Amino acid sequence: MERPYLKKLTEIEDFAVWEVNGEYVRNYLNREFTNFGQHYRFSFIPTYEFWVDKENSRGEAHFFVGHMLIEWHLMREGRSYDFAIEVADREEKKERRKSEVLHKVTDSHPHVYDVVPQEVYRQKVKNYDYPDIWVISGELVRDIYFIDFTEGGHHFVYNFVPYHEVWIDDDLKPEERKFVLLHELHERYLMYKGLDYSKAHHSSSIIEYKCRKEPDLTKENIDTETRLNMETAHRIRS
């Protein structure tokens, strides 16, 4: 259990806040660990520790810590995770509304729900004809559209993502992006074919985890999922 730890970020109340290697956690402890976690969500995290994935694009750790404080206390009292995350999300949104990053974009683009601001887009991933693969600002997406957006997404889960695009969170380490891209492409195609999200996500997690264990299989699987996604290309751009 020493390998996930990178450095202690701070202490708050009775908690030690640790920056951890999220890739290691996802590969060896729990695939569903995303930006952060606390004991009552992930039992392998010690009771009085908060874990924050090392940010590739820094600036959100303080939001995550405040969120975990609320989650932890509510779940400690016996509240469900669904209840705790709803309350924590509500408070986190209040804090994010104060963000200078958010105001700079929304002041320039008052119609962000109609047209995605260019500031959301960081880099187009080359070598993919369809769909368009974009590394995006995860912070802005969480600020503007959906606070629980993590790792990646597509139109069939998030209607704010244009139909012909797949988004990859820039907070992910570049080395992990290919695994998340595979997950999103597989999930997108299954949902296009009519599978509900929970089943499509489960199937995608299986194939992602397999490739995390056997990285040499990743390119072949991405190529296959890209070809399958071409079947969806006739749909009208959202």
C-alpha cells in the first residue's frame, strides 16, 4: 500500500490529504477511482485519509477536498453514497461558481449551453478519422456542464458533448488516455446500438481493464472500436 502515495498535500480537521498515483489505484485497487476518494467510498483508503489523484492540469484539488469532507461526514453518519454525493456536489457547485476560470469563459460566451466555448478544447487527437477525439479542459466541463464529469465522455452519456466527438479529460496523465479512449469508444457504440448506460459502462470497464493489464492489445482494440463507431457517422451533428 505504499506505492499509491506521492506526497502529503495538507491536513484538514483530522484528515491527511494525500496526492496519489491514480493510475496505480485504477490498475491495481479499483478501476472506478477517478479524481479523488475517501474511505466510505473506497474501503482501501484509510479512514482518516483523503486521496487526490495527481492533477495533470492543476487547480481543482481544493474543490475535491471540500467535497470529500462533506461525503465522509454524511456517510460516517450512515447516509448513502448517493445522498452524500448529491449534498457534496451541491456545495462544490457553490464554490466553483466563484472560480475566475469559469467567469472568464462565461463572460465571453453567454450561450455556453448552445455552443461549446473554444476554451473547453485543448488538443485534437490525431490519427482518428471518426469520431473527433478531443482532449478537453476537465475543469471547465465540471464548472460549466456537469460537476461529476471524469476521465472522458460522449454524447450518449452527456448531451453537451457534440454527437461526433469523444472527450478525454486533460487531468488524466497522457499515458492513461488511450485506455479511457478505448472505454469511451466501446461504450459509445454499445449505447448507439441501444444498450443502457450501466451495461455499456460495465462492458467498457472490462475491456479497459484488460488492456491496462495487457497494453499491447490497446491499439488493436481502439482500431476495432473506431471502425464500429463509423456506423454511427450518418447521424445528424448535435
